Amino acid sequence: EKCLEPIFYFEHYKYEKIPSHHFNIGDSVALIDQEQLDEYLNKQNKTDEKSPLRLFYQSFGIILSIHPLLSIKFTYWPLSLTNNNYLNRQKLFRLERLPNFVTLNRSIDALGKIIDNKDSLLIKPFLNLSNNIDKDQLKNYAQDQIRNVENNLNDEVDDNEYNHATLNNSQRQAIKNALENRLTFIQGPPGTGKTETSAWIIHLWLQNFFQEGQPILICAETHQAVDNLTRRLLQYRQYRLIRYGEPRTVAPDLHKYTMPTQIELVRREKQGSNPNSTTNKSLFGPAKPKEIREIISKCQILCMTCSGVGILEPSLKFPFILIDEASQITEPNILIPLVRITDQIVLVGDQKQLPPIIKMAEAKPLLERSFFQRLLENININSIMLDTQYRMHPALIDFPSQVFYDGSLKTGIKSEERPTPKEIKFINEQIPLMFVDVDESYETIHGSNIYNKQEVNLICQTIQTLLPRHQPNLLPADIGIITPYTRQVKEIVEKLLTIQVPKGVEVRTVDGFQGREKNIILISLVRSNNENEIGFLINEQRMNVLLTRAKCAMIVFGNKRTLISNNLWKQWIESVPNVNSTQFTDQCLIKQNQITDQQQSQSTKKTRHYTHNKKKAYSRKNYP
């Protein structure tokens, strides 16, 4: 029945969840008729990036839930659904996320405070973008040593913790800088333990400089990133921590740390100590400002998104702020927490990995370069690069280290700590890496979608080899599949469902896999055409993320003829073992009955290593 604000429920296309790094509950979205859009694009021969999407907006709404069904509350009835006949058949729609005006207004407000408020002088000098800026003076200001911990750090920290922790030199230097300097940049390449380093910084701030009523502020751009860092902190020690945010945006396992839960506990405690309280008194009403102030004043750590900081009382300041994944935050957004700082700032990120996600082409030149990247490149402020990686097999790190990090990225693990799967026969047994040239394939462009069926088939054939029906040596969760294109993700997921692969194999786009890792990574590059167009594979930051997710082994599927038109991809392909698709299926995929009893025994042992690999990796260090 038609109403003023209808709510529609949508199934996820081909059972694939919409990307969580693009959409969250509460986002404003536009609904687009994908069939109309595809028809237009086919006629105009235009790509997705150049299409006038606004012409195909059906309605505007807010996401109420994402799983298991996507529910959206619309401002008016979607145009193409006004005829009830449309409701009797499957129809494909597309979502476009609209600008978040709440975050925009908070960014504008933060900028106004920096311009007008003398209390914001700590960060104000870094916003001067004129050519007349004295960069040396600004660099000295950033590295101004506000305290010296050289002589007393070891005395102030328990020997059983910091002094005996298995930290490498670059991690210790980063921690020392964070304790001494006004502003610290920490560059954390893949697998170098930047979250662990951040945890030690927070721990030592609390151990040495914390004062009651002045919590440490921990921020990131997305709720997922905040949740990840919060979990890691809680693994080390049960801090008095608040995960500030609406419960619907926070992971379920962290709900007990959210503000509504903490307020409920305080109210229950007060009711229990008050003999005159009534049992039917509401415990779940809206939070009062006084209650929020009281809870924040009693916590040690406040974890929230950068945008979320804008909801706090304007007078609330923080002596210490650590911002994680700072290289993925737009400059306007990072201002929201930065105007709250009074003492020290630590920014952790990696400008060599993915930048902020900017959907609007006109805005990319202005917003795609983060505050983190701008200061490192324009002002040449010294940063500490964590230089030892503990994720990848040593053979997998050679190319990323040489090309993206000037050869300065070392490895802290041995080859035997990253066993290769026995189901795959690699060309060079010492290098668990190969490029499979899918030379007989061509990409398919259907409207705004690009996919490659031949690569889908090869990926799924490889998965079947890695996960045979009887006595598999690996777990589905050990394997990740990455591809640059969302449609290719959907094609792979559909094929995996068809061949009944056990659930647990993770299939995501490059953007969705940043910060993630798997023992075995399969990559489908998709692009295969006579024009040698490789789309956004040309982006070096995206390439870096693609090639640094695997811990034990990596297989990349692509069309060599198309890819070598790009110098960087040509350089990578020529540096790794190559096979064509026929050689790969005939010689490299080992059937289960071909694995000897000895190999089976070895694989079983390795499986235990795979399954508990992360736990074992953590055991190399003593965490706070």
C-alpha cells in the first residue's frame, strides 16, 4: 500500500552482501533503476564513471538495516515501482550513497573553530597552504619535544612489560617519538604491527601521563576500524573504555562498552542504592548531558569515529589523541577531532595504501589526498616508518618493498613459518607465488559492470582443488579472493554457490580487503581487451593493497597482453613465475588422489599452523 514514507525490503543481488565499507545503517542513499541505466550505457557506450547517474534516481531514503535483507525508508514512492506489476518479478536496483551533511557540517564547524579559537593553535599552523609558508619552521614546530623520556622511560615502566617486550627498533622509536613530540607520524606498511605499536603508545600514555577526568581519544574514519582497534586494546588489558556510538553502528561483541549500556548500568546502580526508587522507573530513556559527562570523566579511553567526535560537548578537550588509518581520512573530517587536542597527536597510517574513498569525480583532486599525506609530502615532516613486516612469506614481500617502500621494508619471519599449500604445485618451490596468464579470455562489459567469466572459472577450479569434498587440509576461512570489480565479486560468489564450496571463503573488492589478511590469496584482475585498458588497476596504491594481503601463498589471474601495457604491472609480471591457464590447470592443480600419504601428513600439520597462525604470531610479543 502506498504511503508517504514507504519502507522497501531488497534482497542482496546473487546473495552477495553490499560492501560494508561503502554503506552503513543510517546512510542517505539514492535508488537507481539498474536496468534503465544499463540500457542507456549500452546505447551511449559510456562507462560507469562517466554516466549521469542523477538522471536515473528513483527516490531517496535512509538505510534502516543491511542484513539479512536491505531495508530502506524512502522519502517518496520509487518511480519505477509505482506500477504494481514491477513487484511481481525480480528487478535489479543500484544504490548510491549521498553526501553525509552531518559530517560536512561538523567539518565546517571544526574549521571555524580553528580560524577563530586561540585554543586551537596546536593544529592551526598546519592548515596554511600558501606558498609563503616557512616549512622548516613548521617542521620544527611539529617535532617540538615537549618532554624528554630518554632517561626515565625505562625507570617508569614495569620491566615485565615494555622493557621485555619483543618490539623491533622502528616500533620502539615510534613509541619514543609519540611520548616526546607534539606531533608524531607513524607510517605502517602492511603487516608491520601498527596496531600493536598504537596499543603500546596508548598503554604508556596511561601508565605515565594519564590524569583522571582527561581520557585519551582514539579515532578512525569508520566504525569498523574503530571496532578493530577497540578489540585489540581489550585483548591486552581491561581498560576503562567507552566505545562511543549508536549501538546499531557498533559490533555486537562491543555493545557492553557503548554509552547507552554504560548509562543503564549507572542508573541501575543508583536505583539499587536508593531505597525510595520505584521499580518501574525507566532505565532506558535518552541520555542526559550530565550522565554523559560523568561517564566520560571516569573512563580512560574514548573510542569513536572522527565524525562522531563532533557530537561531544564543545568544551571537552583531550590531552592525547591517536588517529588510526589517518591516511584514509579526508582533510575536512580529520579536523573534527584535531580541534580537541591540547597536548600530543599521533597519526598512524600509510600513504602508500588506499587513500580516502571519494565517489564524486570533481571532488577527488581536492579530497583524495589526506592531511597525513599532504604534511608528509609538502612539508617533509619526518615520520617513523615501521620497517619490519610479520605477515607475508619472505618471497611475497620483495616486490612491494622495492617498488613501494624503496627497498626499506624488511621481513621478521622465516619461510618455514609460512607453509605453502600442498594442493598447488608452484613453479618454484621456494616462491609461493605465480601469475596465471588467462590469454584466451576477454572481459565482458554489461552496462556499468565489468567481469571475466574465464577468470571466474579458474578461480573456482582452484578453490575446488584447495577445498576437496573429502578431508580438506585447509579451512575455507584460510582463503581470500580479491578482485577490483564488484560485478566480478558477484560472479565468483554465484559460481561458488553453484559448485557448493563450503561457506567461509571470503570474496571482496580491493577496497574491502584493506587491513585484512588471509593465508592464501587468489586475485582476479578481470581486465582483458584489445585496447589495453586496465581501468583503476593503474593506481599504485590499489596495486600495493592487492599484492600484500597473502601470508603464505598468492596466485594472480590476469591477461598478460593487456596488463603489460602498464609499466608497473609489466615489471611485476616479469619478476614472478608465469604459467598460462592450460599449464596451470594441468600441472599446478594437484588432485587429492595425487597427494602422497607423506604430503597428507605434512599438510595436516600445516593446517594446524594455518588455523592457529594468528595466535602463534601474536605469541612473539608481550602485549600490554
